[in-house]
Amino acid sequence: MDVELIRLTKRYGDTLAVDNIDLKIRSGAYCCLLGPSGCGKTTTLRMIGGHEAVSSGDVVIGPHSVGDATPAERGTAMMFQSYALFPHLNCRDNVAFSLKMRGVGKAERHARAMEMLALVQMGHLAERLPAQLSGGQQQRVALARALVTGPKVLLLDEPLSALDPFLRVRMRVELKRIQAELGLTFIHVTHSQEEAMALSDLVVVMNGGRIEQAADPRTVFERPASAFVARFIGGHNVIALPDGLVAVRADRMRLGLDAGPSARMARVVAVEYQGTSVHVGLDAEGLERPPEGPAALTAVVGDGAFAAMPLAPGDTVAVGWDEAAAHRLRA
């Protein structure tokens, strides 16, 4: 189902947590709400699911306004950051629990629970208790439990944050597979830029309770709307020129003899080997360091190119970029 937010606002006393946002998420899309802690993304998710009251504005799911509806009336299900599985119930009964509360007969609810466990590749562990499962397995059970009621929209609140990096990558693949197989609308809160880029059809970057940019991942990365988006997404240098701000991707910076007409001299302050590439931090003439970074600019250089022209902290080198590589930003 389509999900539309219309001038959606949430206040906690004098604090404005979500500030008059408008957003449309098409049916069957995988949407990630992305931003730093306190930006309003989780509050927005909870208002969509009916777990947080709306101060003003509206939430529309499918053809219906649901701003005053209970969570059970919305056709949504929530997968929380804490899996909160019942420790005394096995996997099958954990998944079937919400169906039991709805009065579904034992045979039917067990059949539907097993169907969902098979979907998340946990059918062979249906009799195990949560304490006998790994973190990734518990997450799969929690996902099956959220899906068993047949929601049209699945809401996920940082579901991968408790997993180690290897499992996070595996579960990203599984989430995308399940979403595509079921054709549901997924709305997923994360603070991980990599996670949002890997999963979503629509990335919504939030800051201070507002939406900075909402677009497909490639557009957000290639054409960030603001300095905040460029810095938060990462991989960009935000550069103040006399006629305004521009973003230049770090992998499109040019060093040495290739620096081009925009060249300025810079001192190398950091060198980080990343395997296939090397990240070179630079303090350049006339450019101030950002408050969150140790260097004014970063250049990502291929491993082979770096080997041909190695640099070390303290070295001086020309740095520049092609005019076509500079994307204009709003402040």
C-alpha cells in the first residue's frame, strides 16, 4: 500500500521532534529513513504505526486516513530494535502468538507460523527456544512474527543494529529478498548510510525533524541536496567557493600533475590504506577543516595509483577537481 505523510508534526511540550513533513512512499517500495540520532526518524516511524500520537497533520495508508486509528487497524506491523521474543516459547509459538491473541485456531496458526519461519529460513529450528538461537536467528524469528499477521506495510526500527558486521550484510540481503518476494511496503529506520544505500528504493535523509532530501540512493549520493546531506552520506568534500558551496566526491579528487585548473596546494595530514583504495586527508590552502573531520579534504586514490605516487603525512601535493565533478549545494 502507498503511505503518505501530510504536514506531519510531533511535539513533546516545547520540543518539535518532527516538523511539518510531507512524504509519499509508493506501494511495494523499500524506504529507509536515514539520519543522526534525534533527527525524528524513529518518531516518524512510530507515528506511521500508531505507536505515537500525531500532534498535527495526517498519515494516509492506502486510501484511508489513519491518524487516529489504533496500530491493529492500520494494516501495519512493527519490528522493533529489541526482538523481545518470549523466552519460554519456542520459535513456532513466538511467531504464532499474535494469531493466538486474535483467536486463530491452533492448527491454522501453527501452519501460518511455519510458513513464515520457512520464508526466513528458520523452519528447521521451530522447536528451539530463543536462548538457543544466535542473534541473527532471533532476528529472523522476530521478522517472521511481524509478518505472520499479513501486514501491508512493515515498519522496521533499526533491526540490524545489534548484529555484527558480517551478519548485518547477510540480513540486508535477506530483508531485500523477503520484501521483493512479498511485495510489501517496507519502511526502515537506520543511522547507517551503507545500509540505506544497499536496501532502499527511496532514501529519506532527515535532520532536525525535517526532510533534507528524499530520492533514490543514486540521486542522493550523486546529487546531494544540501551540505548536510553531502556530509552525512559521506564520500564527499563540501567546499566553499566564492559563489557558493559545492560537493565533490572524494574519489573524483585529483592529485599532483593531474590536479587541473582548480588546483591548490595542500599538506597531507592522514593516509589510510583501505585495500583497493587509499584515503588521503589533506589540509588545503584557503579551506577550513569541518568541525567533525581532521582534514579539509579527502581524496580516494586507487591502490595502484597510490603505489605509483605514494604520499605520507607532511608531504605537500597539488589537489583539484574537474568542474563537471562539482555539484552545487544549498547551504
